[in-house]
Amino acid sequence: MCEFVSWIEHKGEILFLTNDLLDTPKGKELIIFLANRYWDDVCGHGAIREYWGLQQGQGLEKEECDLSNPSKLPMQIVVAIKAGKMSRIGLSMNLLTPAASAEYEKIRQSAKAEYEKIRQPAKAKYDKICQSAWAEYEKIRQPAKAKYDKICQSAWAKYDKICQSAWAEYKKICHTEFWELFANSDNRIEVWK
């Protein structure tokens, strides 16, 4: 998975995503394409390729996660970040002062607690439904498995009986033929003549 900030250098251009681009028809298609993966994937090379219509192998993929030094980035990206034009693409704690990071962390923890208030009951409901479905499956599976085993055991018994009979016949033929050949002393090795 790519991190914020990613870009592709292609034919002398620096290709990356901004809020403005996400508001275009192509950008709205990209948002629909990313769906539930939006926040994980919008900052990556795949999303950039999708928006700009680039195939894998076209252009050079670049990424810089340490934003503490803007000189590591193309100037177009620095300008876009400073102008707030990438606020829907990603974030980097390296951009904030320690005081601002602490304030952000308070807000993030509060938002995470709200998320957990919603997620935990939903997960409990999901688990209950899955457990119920599993119990229903087991009610069906166990008798079906018993029936399967009974049928297979019966079939195995028939198969085994046929094979044993055929094996006995095979052994009888082999032994008979061997001893008929052995009965003729010309067929024996020298020490048995």
C-alpha cells in the first residue's frame, strides 16, 4: 500500500491527485471505483494511474513519507500541500508542530472512541448472526456427513470385496503359473535342478 505523498513522473510531468481533481467527473468516477477503500488507496499509485489513465509500467512511481523537509518533494506538490489542496488525499504528522500534533491526537482519540461505539455493537451483531448461521450449518452438516460416511462405507465394503476377490484370483494364477514353471527342472536355476 502506498503512503501519502505519492506521485508518478511521466513524460516530464508530475502526476498526483488533489481535491480539485476529485471534484471532476473523472475524479468522481475514481471515488466510486475506490469505494470503501477510498481512504486507504486514494493516496497511492493505483489511484493516480486510474485517474490519469496510465497502465502499469508507464511512468516512474515516486513516494515520500517523511514530509519534514519539503525539498524532498516536487515543487507542485509542496504548493498543493501548503494550499490545502491535498486534504482529501492523505495526511502526515510531520507537517504539524508538536502542539498541533497533540491537539490532533485528542481529536483523533475522541473520533476513534465514537467509531468504536458504533463498531463494537455492529461486530457483536455480526458475530451473533454468523454463530447462528454456523449452528444451522452444523445441524445440516452432521446428518449429511453421517449419511455420506454410511454411503462411503457401504461402497468401500463392495469395492474391497471385489478387490480382495480379484487379488485372490491374481495370486492363484501367479502361484499356479510359477509352480508349473518350477515343476520343469529346465526352468530352475542351477542350485535347484
